[in-house]
Amino acid sequence: MFSPHRRNPIVLYEAGVDPSGVRDEIMRGLRQPHKVLPAKLFYDEIGSQLFEQICELDEYYLTRTETAIMQQSGSEMAALIGPRCTLIEFGSGSSAKTRILLDRLTNPAAYIAIDISRDHLVQSTANLAEAYPRLKVIPVYADYTLPLALPLLDGLMSKRVAYFPGSTVGNFHPAEAVGFLRCVAELVRTGGGLLIGVDLKKDVDALNAAYNDRLGVTAAFNLNMLARINREFDANFAIDHFKHHAFYNEREGRIEMHLISRKDQTVRVGADSISFKTGESVLSEVSYKYAVAEFARLADAGGFATANVWTDEREWFSVQYLVAR
């Protein structure tokens, strides 16, 4: 319990993030012919703060566009969700958009926030509990990309609705996204819902600008992944020996973020050594962009039916409400 004196005290539930499992994932990725790192490494405390800065950038249309959709159509979303829901958010971050939804929901039974950044989760849910003293707030420190049991749900008999904003679903390859959606459908059960942010296909220049901001915040966010591996996994990446590179891959329909080696070098991770050639790339993130019809097919394969789709006037971004079959 964070504080016994809070008007709305909350207890952190630690589902667990296994450091040895993450290390194994890092090493598997770096030993592949085309090196890759898991995007979950972005979100330590520093990375979470950098991402909040990214969300304020002129080039990064995603957050402000999704927020505007939520503000304009949040009451319609809340009406579809219905009263007394248990809201389960994956990758809760600062919970800024969550507040827009909570302000419009009728008597929500509980809010469960799941995030891999422990310190950020503790602070954001503490702030939320202060702002909503009558709401049961349950922070869960866990990696939601892995199988996740939430025994805290056992005592909550209300309708379950998952919330997955920010177009984070685009960070999964399509087959992975289907698997994730199936897990969510099982979690919320038949008739339960998923309110999800989905970035849409659009002008290539706008996409490339969003991931290559002039201030270099996205570059710092990408490179922090290497700094985190140094801090937490006894590695010796020389950060200035790598550079950020992001571009829209039209054939695959996705943004790709890479870390490019500036020179021939060998990096130690614990007792292991990994060699890099000049110009060699490490894929650090993908972000798929979908047409509305494309995502409807993905949702169907994941066990959901699309109930409603809200977009901005330019149709750059969508918020969609799905119902588990």
C-alpha cells in the first residue's frame, strides 16, 4: 500500500517481470542474422519520460489526434461500454487519455492499470487515485505481452472492458496482434469489450516526420534502449557509436525504427560478446498502420467484432470499440 493515509489507498500487484527472461530475449534477438531488440525495453523510467515528451512534439500527430477523438466522442464510447464496468488498461503510461474516458463512464467498478515501467506505474496510479477517490484503482506491474493471469478480477463481477490506446497494437506483427487480441478476448469474456487506438495509413511524409522529430527526442528515446541494457544487464554499449534511423516501409505497411552501428565494434552483454559491422542495423520497433477494413479483419481473427469506429476529420487515426464473441 502506497500510503495508509490516502483517501483512496491503492496496493501494487506485482505479476512479475523476470529479468533473466528479458536478458534471454535480448540475446536471442542480437544473435539473429538481422538483429532485433524487444520494444518493451523502451519503457523504463527514463524512456517513459522521453515518450511523454514525444507525445508533445509537433510532428507526433498520434497523441493529440487520439485525444481529440476521445474528447469529441468519449460519451458515445462510454454509452457503448455501459455502467459498472471494470476497465483494464494495457500499457497505462500516464493515464492521461484514461481520465477522459473515466470522466464519461457511469459508475465504473474498478480500474486496473497494467504497465512494465514500475516507478511510472506507481506514480501515475497514485495520482489517479487522488483524482478519483471513489474509484477502485489497481496497479499491476507486469509485461502484458506475455501470458498474464489477473486473480484480482475474481471478485469483480462487472462487465470487463479492456483499454489499449496509443496505437500500441501496431507494435505487434499482425500474427502477434491476432494472438494478443485472442488473449484479451479471453480475459474480457464473451460480451466484454476492447476500446483500442489504431493508427491509420496516410501520407508517407507525415509518417516519417512523426518518428524523426527535429529536436531529436525520438532518437534519444531509441538510444535509451541501449543505455538501459547497459544499466540493467551489465553491457557496455557505447551509445555514441549508434544512431537512430526510422522510415515507413510501404511494402509492409509499417514504420520501422532501427539502431545503426556507426563502426565495426564488439559489445559485451554480461559474459557474452556481440559483433557489429559498420552500418549494421538493430530493429528496435515496428509500428503497423492499418486501413479500417484491414484492422476489422485482424480483430475478427482475434475473436472480436467491430461495434464502432471513430476517426478524426483527416482520417489519420481511429479509436475502435470491439466486442468479444
